[in-house]
Amino acid sequence: MAQLQRIAIAPSQLQQEQIILTNEQQHYLVRVLRLRVGDRFIAMDGKGKWWLAQLETEQAQVLEPILVKTELPVSITLMVALPKGNGFDEVVRCCTELGVACIAPVLSDRTLLRPSPQKLERWRRIAAEAAEQSERAFVPTILEPVTFNSALTNNVATHSYICEARGDYLHLNNVIKSDTSEIIIATGPEGGWTKTEIETAIAAGFQPVSLGRRILRAVTAPVVALSLISAATEV
């Protein structure tokens, strides 16, 4: 199946063993991928289900379901302070490839970006494309940006960590347990979290952790954090 092209579909497109293709999907399959009627591809609904499908005209025939085992054994929610520019695009793309389940963009005290609704749709599209490319069974949920305090209230788990570059904290690699089922991890903006934000996070049950002795960019820290978690839990 590795050589077959993959596209993400909405669950509502599947009707009685037929996939009703959108105009955009028809264009992508026929004009971009150069598939012909009768060619096969893989359809994924982003919620854990894959199917082998055969292209017809404006629809595709479902041939058989496909069992996919590409997800991490741990559900990771990434709370990430929005970086400046288009840096968040790369965070979404890379962290989707690394297995994140949910990305919660937050507006911290030092956040410069104030995203538009169009940005949110762009991030969700990037997540879907990255999930296709990396053969994910699930497309990560991308939440609407909220303030840091709101994110702390909305995201609660037994294992919650906030990455802090300065301070004598345990390395993330030394606190992650292989049998953990759910993790929330927060990474900061350019300039790092403020002292008040760290204190607020600790009061909310977050444990401060280090990602190493070097100061990482706001777009690098999430990738490092996800890499460490996947390495510790994916056995």
C-alpha cells in the first residue's frame, strides 16, 4: 500500500461503499496525481479509518478497509505559544508528523502574532496534508487560539509539563514514563514564558521541565518535545 496515493476525506463523503469526491479532490486525483478511472488510492477520514478505493468519475468505490497502526501509544496535547511570522505552519506540520493528537495555540504575554480566522483554517489544512504524507490514522485537532490562562483551564491531564529554558529543572527525558497514556506539554514564545506564567502553570498542576542546556527557538522547542516523548513511549 505504500506506493498508493492518499487523500483525506470527511466521514460524510462515505455513502454506501461509495466516496463522493469534492471538485477539489477530483482535480487533485486526476490533474495533479494523474490517476485514471480504475486506478486505486487510499482514503482516510482522519478519525482512524482507512480504505482502499478505486477511482470512478465523480466518486470512488470502496474496495476494502485497511488496518493502520501508525499512532503513538500516548495522546499528546501540545500547548504552544504562537511564534511570530509563519513559524506556526512548520510547528503544525512537523508535530503532526511526530504524532501529536491535539495542538492548542495560546496567546502568551510575549506573543506578537494575533491570528485571523483564515490562519486557523490554514493550520487545519496543513495538519491534514501532513497526516496524509506521514500515513497517520488520525488528523490532529487544531484548536482556536486562546489566552494562556484559558488554555491552562481547558487542558487538564495527570501528566502536564511546561518547558522552561532557564532554571534548574529535570530534563523532559527523565520524567516521561513509557506507560503514560496522556500528556499535555506547553512550549513558550520568543523570549520564553514570564515568571508569572510559570507560576500560574505550576499552580494549575504543570511540572516545569527542561529540553536541554541550549536555548531553543520557539518553533524548535515543540519539535524537540514531541521527539523526546515519542522516543520514550513508542516501543
